[in-house]
Amino acid sequence: MLCSNCQRPLPESMVCEYCAVDVGEELTLAPVETPVSPPTAGNSHLDAATASLGNTQGVHLAPVEEVSTSRCRKCQADIPVGRLQCAACGYNPQLAREFDPLELDEFEGAMGFERFLMRHTSNNDPNNLVLWLRVFLVFVLAVYMVTAQDFTSIVISVLIGCSYVFYLSTLGRPANFHSGRSVVPRVILLVNRLNGWSSIARNPKKEGAIITSRGGQFSDDFLAALETPDVVEVLDIPGTMVTDTGILYLQTFPGLKALVIQNCDVSNEAIDTLQQRNKALVIWR
């Protein structure tokens, strides 16, 4: 191969011995000189400014100091950059008031079965559905009583009406509904057990997503030993040995959506705390 400069054969090092540049020499770049036009009559001020610009050797820009925090106007605490509100008092500088996280919740803070029904009804309002269902039942009962042709049918209609009123005063109370003891939560439990929890769990067929144990030696230690708590979506464990300690473990299960904890030695306070931490969780207790 020939040297591209002198057209002489190149050695094995591929560096020409005749026109190679000494590597040790320092390469120096000459500063670019700004041409200055000769002064003209009548432009003395412009010529002076141009000359001073040409003599300027460099422009030094000072780095802009980034502000890492801002001051809360309400409690004077520091608000880190990127935070929407003050961690001490909840004051939001953009809104000029305290910010409630429930403002971003489309279900308005509803929990448990109420939230579940809101997700499966139009406009997130199950009250209209329940109202129309009760009106329909009353209408059917009234038609049956009017068209009854014997005394037995009338007695049956009265008994049905009295039973429904008794249900509303006992199991139909809001407290029993939220604890999963009324008819609607029990129907939801029965339907989900029959269809493999497909209406609640996102991946019911994934390994470890659904854990079922009725009675037996299932305890808090088993919950603590789970290696992938984020995979668990359903815990159907009625009558087991789980206690309040196990309920505390469940607060670290981010994907948990259903919990059947009936006939277990757990307190309502522990379950209420878990419900506050996970509002979308439906609990049968």
C-alpha cells in the first residue's frame, strides 16, 4: 500500500517514515481574529464599539444555581422541587389552598363493596339500581296481592313483605353490607367462587394470584413467608388461624382485591385499618 501523501510504500506499521507527523508535538490552535473595518467618518461611536468587541477575548457565563426547594406560604416549610404540595400542612401553591387527594378519586373515597358496585354501574352510582330493584319487588308483590284469589296467597304476600322489612332492619343495614354479611355481598362471593374470581382478579389463572384455604393450619407465618406478595389478588381463607398480625402483613400486598376472612380471630379495628389502606379491597368478615 502506498502513502497517500508521498506515494511511497508503507511499512507494516502503516505509518509513513518520510511524512509522518511527530506525535509528541503539541497542536496549537490560533485564536480567530475578528476583522475590524477601518474607521469611517461620522461613525466614531460604532467604530469604538466594534473595536472593543474585537478586542474581547472570551465571554464567561456563570452557571445558574438550581433551586432545590421552595417555601410554603402557609407554614413556611420547605417544599422540594417536583412536589405538588407541602408535606407538613398539605398546602398547594398552585391552587393556593389545601389539596385533598380525594379530589382525584372518581369514586369519591368509597370503599369495599360500595366501590365495587360503583365500578359496575353507570355513572358510578349504585343507589339508583338498588332503588329501582326495590320498586320492582314492591310492584311485583302488590300485583300478586291484588290478583290473589284465595286467603293463602294473601297471607304469603304479607309474610314476604314482613320478611323484607325485617331484613332491612337487620342484615340489610349499612354496617352489615360493608362487612359482607348482607345478601348482596354474599351473592357476589358465591358468584365469584363459581367463576374462579374472574370478575375481581385481573389474572386469576396466574400462579399465586388466588390462594384458597378453608380451615386448617393456614396462619400468619404463611402470609409472612410469601415471596411474591404483589402477585396475590384473592385470599379466600375463612376459618383459618390468621390473626391481626397477618392483617398487618396484608397491608404490603398491593394487588390484593378480595379477602374472605370469616370465622377468623381478627378484630374489626385491624380490618378497618386495612380497608383504609386499600379502598378497592372487598372484605367478607
